[in-house]
Amino acid sequence: MKVFLIILGVLVLLIVLLMSVSAEFTVIFDNGWSTKIRVLFYEKDIKLTELLNFVLFPDKAGKEAADKSKEKKAQKEQEASAKEESPSESEPAENATETPAAPEREDVAAEKSDASDNETSFEEESALTPAETDSNKTEEKKAQAPAKKNPIMKIMEDDGIVGLLSFASNLIQTLNTAVTTLIKGLHIYSLYVKMIIGGGDAADIGEKFGSVCGWYYPLKGFILTNMRVDNYDDYIQPDFIAPRSEYEFQFIGSISVGLLVKMLLKAGKTFLVNYFKNK
């Protein structure tokens, strides 16, 4: 019993430590994006555009990564083949001093060539026939196997447009639950925003400044009300002398493993509840 309790305590401690591990993000914009991620003692610079492409278009990002890896492998193979071919260039000079072999008789050489041709033709026939049979079998299996239906078309066939609309509503509610959980659990250490609205024309500057304030301050109120923010600072001003606008942004926040697990569990619960409710 004591051994079981010790093992259980160690497992609980490991789970707590794993849940407390967090990834800290630093996003800075100052005439260009600079993004860093730090997990424990590991820190790496990342490209924000590539990360957004991976999140929004995972299939496309996966294909691009696969193409890059194939290109790298091809370059390595070319380099290896070039290294292997380079010492062979010196071989003719070394072998030039060797005495040439005595010429064979014509009839013996002809017999040897005929025998070698027969052997190669037999080997080619024996090597090709199993491959052809295997390819024919695979083609027959593919032809016999039923084609997989698109899940959306399957929903349309089973439940019609009502089922498709209920499925889309379920996905929207699930995504809303996941985003809400992420926003509430996100820990922002520092957030700084600087916007100087310029441009030379006073009327244009006033119009831009009004539109910026119209969307910025409601967003600021939402962040301060719904998120955990340690330090928030901003500087929003019009500048009627500046020839152009200036923008700066700095964000430092962290996401823990426990928050991601909580987000997945809540989103999964919402999806399953709505799924069985609509059945």
C-alpha cells in the first residue's frame, strides 16, 4: 500500500510540474517584426508569418516543409556524389602506366557477349514479372476498395442542409469556447503600444486618429477587463508635423501546458454536448 501511495504521489507531482511548464512569447514591432519563444532554458527566434501560415494553413505549410527537406536531401546527395567522383579523375593517370591486357580472340569474345546478353535478359524477365503482378494486384485492390466520402457530403446525404448547419454551429461554438478559455487564461507580463498619427494633411490626420481611437480603446478595455495583465502602457497621439505615421508594439506573455489542456477539454466537452444534442 505504501509503495502504491509513493508511486501515486510521484505521478501527481510529475503531472503538476508538467502542467506548470509554460512557453513565454515576446513579439516586438519596430519597423519590422521580431518574435521569440522561450521554454524553460531554451530560447529560439521564430518567424511570425511562418507561424501564422502553419496555424491557418497547416496542409500548405506541411507541403512547403516537405519540399524544403527534399531539396536539402537532394543537395546533400549531389554533394556526396561530387565528392565520390572527384578522386576518380586521378585514377586514369595512375592506371595509365599499367600494361594493357592481351586482346582476346574474336570468337571467344563473341561467345562471352552472347552468354552475358542471355543472362541479363533472363534476369530482367525474372525481375520484372513479380513487380508487374504486384502492381496489377494493387490496382485491382484499389479498384475494388470503395472510395472514401467527404465528411461534409456524408453529413449532407444523412441529415441534409439542417445537419450541415448544425455541424457548422457546433464548430463555431467549440471555437468560441476554446478562444474564450485561452483569452481568460493568457498571462500578459508586458504590453506596450505606441501610435503617432501623421501624414502632413491635418484633415487626414484627424480622420485617421478618430478611426484609430474608435477601435483601439474598446479593444484596450476588453484586454484589461478579461485578461490577466501585469503591465500595460500606451502612447496614442496625432502629430500634425510628422510626414508619416509611426507604430511600435511590444508583447510579452506566456501560455502554460495546463491552459492548453484546459482549453482542449472545454472545447471537446462543448463539441460532444452539442453533437449528442443534435442527434
